[in-house]
Amino acid sequence: MLVFGIIWLFGLFFTYTVSKTDLHTYLNSFHSPFFDLFFQGITFLGDGIFALLLAILFFFIRGRKEGILLLLTFIISALLAQLLKNFVFYEEMRPLFYIQAGELKVNTVQGIKMHLNHSFPSGHTTTIFALCSMVSMFFNSKRIGLLLLGIAVFTAFSRIYLSQHFLQDTLAGSILGISTSILIWWVWDKKLDKKLNKSIEK
């Protein structure tokens, strides 16, 4: 959480000191054929299909509790992200809007389906941070936590690299994802887990 907090604060600082189009232009100045393939692949980790597969995997390998928690984390965080996208920040446009308007000139990656609106917050970022933070609580290991943080950060950056989102979208998604997973973990640990254990004992 400390490492994430430092990264997040740096990102927040730049969103307030640099215009989002200038910042997006800078963050997209490192394109290469290798990174095009790499970020096309890693962005899938924030997809709903991957979240469902991960929940199923944990359900059968780690246990029912872990699988259910991951599934709940994905469903609730995704619903919250979609509610914010479609009903609160529905006027927030994606980088493609600014590219088409001539206000943003960046490299795009062939084969990627570009979206125009519903930019804030990033759904993929919300999902990957929700999943990674929940999994980190399963293992309670600093090394695994840092590894998962790295995966989440690269997945979030893939949304910027592919010009699907601005930095501010991913910052909001990361907070939403982590907050959702912590809340679900707390509710399960304090409320549901005890009720389930009591019902089993009876």
C-alpha cells in the first residue's frame, strides 16, 4: 500500500500540473513493436473474462472462499465502475475523441478496437486492481504483494499506451478497485464468515 500510495500521488500530481492531452502525449512517446504486443496482451488481465477465469481457478485450487471473494470483488467493482461511467461521468471522452478532433497526436496500435466515450474511470484498471489487492490479502506476503502491484500498474498503463484512457481514468480506477476489495474483505471477515461458520456448526 505504501508503494502504491507513492505511485498514485505522483500520478495525481502530474494530472493537476499538466494538461491531460500533453500528459497523454508524453506517456505515449515510448511506442515500439515489442511494447505494442506486450501491452495488447497484458491489457487482457483487466478484462471480465480473465476475472471470471481467475475466480474459477481459485475456487477449485485454493478454496470456495477465495473463489467467491474474487467473483464478488469483480462483480461489485465492475458494477460501480459502469455506474460511474454511464451515469455520473458520462460526458468524459476517451483519447480517441481528442485524436479525431486534432487536439491529440499519438501513436495508435493496429488491431485494437478504440472507444470514444465513457472514459472515467477505467474499467480494466478497476478490475485488475480489485483482483490483485484481493489476491494479495489471500497470501499476506510483501513479495507477492509487490508482484501483484507491478502487474496491476502495467495493466493500468496498457490502457494509456493503447489510448483507451487518460492517466486520471486509471488513477480513479485503481482507487475504486482497491477500495472495493478492502470493503468486501472486511464485510466477509467481520460479518459473513462468522455467520457461515455458525450455520455450519449448527
